[in-house]
Amino acid sequence: MRLKLFFMERVRADQHFRVAQEVAIQKGKEGKELESDQVVLEAAYKKALQTETDVIDPKDFEDIVDPNIMRAHAQEVAYLRGIFDRQKEHPETAEVHMLGKILEAIVIEQIELNEWLGANVNTQQTCEFDDYCNGIDFVTEFNQDGATRHVGFAIDATHGKQQAIQLKLEKIRSQLNRGELGEVFYFQTIDKSTQGRKRFIPKIVLALEKQHVIDIARLWVRGEQKALAEHPIKQILVREIIDQLAGQLEYAHALEQRGNTKASKLVDVLASQLEAMKRIDSSQQKSETQFVDRGAETIGYSVKKIFAPENADRIEEQELELQIAKKRKKRLPTFDLEKKLNLLKSQRQNKQTSERSSEKSTPPTKAEKAIVETQAVPEKKAHVPTRKELSERYQKLMQKRRSGDKSVLEEMRFLEREFQRLNVLNRAIDVATKNKQNPAA
């Protein structure tokens, strides 16, 4: 089977790259430019679209899913497809979409063909509903030690930017807060022997920066399978999976310690999958090449920040922050949510301050009192700024404001109130002085 896949892949690769070269020649490019990044991306994108032949079809579920639910899902998909189609045409998002689609196709093929995630691993691309609504591009099925495990993957081919990756990871954390993992509504195994809704699938975000996607795409459109099989990118992706599973597991432990009754199942599933991935990692031959990827670095940093155990103490704040991020992405107003978030933060800070102040401390001994008294320093009188100093400070803030810095506005308003207060005080002093000099008045 793998030999057949390899042969078909080689033929398809040659065909796509040949077409890309012919297009480049027609555009008058020189021979050395036939493999430019743009030519490679165009060829790889066409090839990626052609490989989408193993996608789950919701029509296969007509006998087991309520027709009304399927119609509602179809309407939602039609609406979201329109949004994504517009993003494909937009200059700022078209390339991101193209890179993501190419990376998804390469990873799926390499898992199957060159065992990037070890032996006995199959992949299944999800339908549009689970891609758009549940954020899972494909599911892997691991068959190890007599156990079958599933992991869902979301692909993010980025320039190492943090915002998009963090939003995806925050959505995963939100599911953990509810005692949930990823789910695929229209799930089926490769042989279609099992169909139905699949819950509790650990969810992973795979990210690579643009140039590394282009590098492996160049090998892919040429059909250089040996180079892809040994490419250090697979080690980076395995490390991303392990880091995220470990981060999610640590966070699930924190939820469990804080009395979340649903967290125990999260811990069991995540721990089992993490152990399996560590075995895969240890069995793979490591490349000696020092390989750095900004997308992977962003994943590592974001995992530590988002799945930090202390975040389990501020779940309600997290949910508000996630709602705000989603609305900002859609350019919707967030004032009410921000107001509620600030109130929650203020209440938490006040509570922490109150708890610290109410903590009982051991009374100091006579020796400690004597040391404190000998080290005591006379309290310095606070410096009260003069009107001249306030005026100079205000002028500096004005210069910053003219240059577009809005952060100085609050301090400027404070200084303006101070000037008004000084003016009132000075007038009162003048009146009192005149009255003192002329008692008859």
C-alpha cells in the first residue's frame, strides 16, 4: 500500500512541478528562477487541493444524525465558507490560508507515507463543519500496545506571530475549564467501521514559520520523499505535540487540585497520550542539524503562559478575555466585556490584599525589636513639586501627545486639575492677604 502511495505521489509531484515550471517559462523567468518561492507555493497549493480526496462526507451520516441538525450544520458551513472564501481573496490573509493548506497536506501525507509520528498511525481529514466549527483539520489514529488513541490537529502556518496561535490555545484551555477536550461531530474510522460523534480528543496546534513551509514544499513538489522522511521538521512537530500535551496535562492537574470534578478524566486521557508520544519521540532517529523555527518557539512560549497552573484560579477572567479576543477579531465592540473583566480583576486584587493583611504574623522578639530600632532611618519629607516643575512636566507630556502617544492623557488631566486647584488656592491667599492689609475692607 505504501509503495503504491509512493508511486502515485511521485507522478503527482512531477506533474505539478512541471506545470509550475511551464508557467514560469511563459512569464519570461530565467532558468535559475524556476524554483522561486512563489512558483513553489503555487505548485504546492494546487497539489494540496488535489490531495483533498479523503475528507469525511457528512452524507455518510444521514442514517444516524437528525436531519434537522444536519440542515442547521449545512447552513452554518455555507455562512462560514463565504467568510473563508473572502479571506482567500484578501491580500493579508490569502497567503496565510495557502501556507496552512500546504502544511496540512504535507503533514498528513508524511504521517502516512514516511511515519513522521511513528508506525501504525493513520490520518483522517475532517469535514468542513468540524474544520470551521470545532477547529480540527484532521484526526490521527494511533494503534499502539493494543490501544487505539485519537488526536485532533489544527494547522497554523505562521510567520511566528503570537496572536493567532495564542487564541487557538486559549480556546483549548476554555474546553479544559469545562472538563472537555476536542470533538469531531462527524467522525469515522478509515474503514468506516465506526461512525458517530467522537468526544475527548486531545487537540494540538501545529505551527511553522513561512520559510520552513516553503522549504519542505519545495521538496514535496519535487517528490523527494527520502529528504522529507529525514527532515528535522518532523522532530519540531513531535516536540510541539509533546509540549502541548504536557502543558495541558499540568493545567488539568491544577484544575483537579482545585476541586474540578471533571478534571480527572482529562488527566487520564492526556497522560496516556503524552506517554505514547514520548515513546514515539524516543524511538525516532534524531537529526544532528540545529534547526530553529519561530512558529515552534511561539508555541513553546504560549503553552507556558496559557497553561500555567496559576491560571486555574482565574477561570471567569479567562473566559471574558477569550470572548473579548474573539470579538476583536470580528471587529465588534467589547466595552461591556472589558468593564466586567476590569471589575473581576479589581475584586480579585482586593481579595488578595485583604488576605495578605489578615494573615497572622508571629510577634517580634526583644532582640528583633532592638535590631529594628537601631536600623531605623528617619522618615524623609516627601518632595512637593512647585508650580514651575508641574508646568515643565506638562510641556513634556504635550510634546509626547503631539507625537501620537495617547498613554500620557491621564497624567495630563491630573496636572490640569492640579493647576486649577493651585489657582483657587492662590486666589484665596490673595484675598486673605488684602483683607489683612486693609481691615476696613
